[in-house]
Amino acid sequence: MTERHCLPAPDRWRQTLTVSRHDDMAGLLAALGAAMVWTTASSLWRSVSSSGSALQLNTVKNGLATLLFLPVLLSLPWGDNGQGVALLLLSGVIGIAIGDSFYLAALRRLGTRRTLTVEAVGPVLGSVGSVLLMQDTLPWKAWIGAVLVSSAVLLVARQSSESNPSDSGNPPVIHGLMLSLMAVISGLAGAFLARHVLLETSLSPLQSAAIRLLGGWLVLMPVLRKTPWNRLGSRRGPWFRILMATVLGTNVGIALQQLVFRELPVGPGVTLMATAPVMALLIAPLEGDAIQPLGLLAAVLALAGVAVTTL
């Protein structure tokens, strides 16, 4: 979940990426697998959203994920990249501590399908941010992608009232949309910081992810005192789902993402990993989320917008 927001790959990776075969089956399966595990993890997080606040659940998630990345953290050359490590810790605070808290709060209000559809604005905003912050060139097709994804977000808001007339103007739905957009913005801000470090240091993407998770956990540690451990630790508690959501959404998702970046060019890789809103249609009925024509159209528009932007 913490690595959903994909930016263009650093230049020192680009040559490796562009010489890979477009039809590489390993990269294709990894990209679709990443989308599936992120979708599954989001659904699992939504199912435990009543067990604690978004901040509390995010703290537990980051702690578990950091422990799983402990071997990577212990092998880091901490003294050789002091400034880079500091920036990555800050990136974790912004993108993981803040961004994922917004995301978990949005899941509670919107459900998996609608939240993931709104999240599709990430690659589009990332392209715009690359122009404003990193002097990249934004092609005309990116603006078309922005229109398509923006249309998808508007359809998500409209479909809320279509599926349940009482939702029209309902503050929880409006708040959910705002929280989801804030999650995207926070995640991208953290991703830009991380990309800067990857361009300027010898740290690997896996090491970068581990440091960011550590930063996202450390800043939230005071929240642990108010975490309802009695509810999380009960016999029928959600610990198994929390562990599975963490492993799938963070650790497995990051591993698959790095495999995609190694085996596929950036555009097709990002597009395939952005199929999560479409995959969420499969689990929507399990959450009591009736799929209306507008909801299906929103998922297709979101995927098309990402494809136009990144291909």
C-alpha cells in the first residue's frame, strides 16, 4: 500500500527498463499480481477498520512491516548516506505515516472499489508534479489522461448517490473523497522525496522502502499507547487479517513492484499495476458494494487515464 504511487523511474534505471522485452511474462504476472495484492490488502484493511482508528491501524501496520524489513535495515550503510537517510525518513513521515492514515480513513468511508478508483489520479498527478518540481516534459497525452481520470473521480462521487440516494451530499462520502485525494497527494510528496534520494545516492529501492517504513513507524509510535490492544488481541480479533494485509500490501507488493520495474518498461508496468480499480470490482459484492454502470465506467476510465498518461 505504501508504494502504490508510481513515478517515472530514475534515469539510471531507464536504460535497463527499455531494453527489457515488452512481452516478458514474469513482468506481466508481477504487475497483475501487485495490483491484486494491493486490492486484497485494501479489502482486508477495510474489513478491520472498526477495530481502531486509521492512525492506530497504520501504526500497527508500519511496525509489522518494519520488523519484516529488519534484515534490510540492519545491513544498511547508515554512515555513508546520512542526508539521504534523513530525507527518506521524512518521506516516510509524509507518504506513509500521513498518507496511509488518510488512505485507511478513506477505505472506511468509501470502500475498496471507490477508494482505489480515486487513487488512480496518482500517476497523473505524478506526471504533472514531475514537470513542476523536476523539470520533466509533460506530453499532450498526459492532459488527456488527466481528463479521463478526473472524470472517473467525478463518476465515483455520482455513483455514490446513484447506488444509495441517501448518500447524496452525505458528509461521510464527501469526506471519504477528500481523504482519498489527500492520501494521493501525501503519497506523491513522499514519493518525490524518495525519487530524489534514489537519483542522488547508491541506495536501492528496497533499502529506500525499508527506511521510509521506519520513518512512518517512528513518528506514529506515541499512538501505540492508545491502541485498543484488547480488541485487536481478542480470540475473534482481526490480527490475522492485519498481518495478511501488511504482508500482502507492503512487503509482497513492494517485491512485485521492483520485479515489474526490472522486467518491463515504465509505461506498461505502471499501467498494469493500475488495474486495481478493475480488480476491485470482483470483491465489491463481498463488501456489500453494489456495482452500478457508473461504477464500472469509472473503473474503466481510471485505467484508460493511467494508460494514456504512462504508455
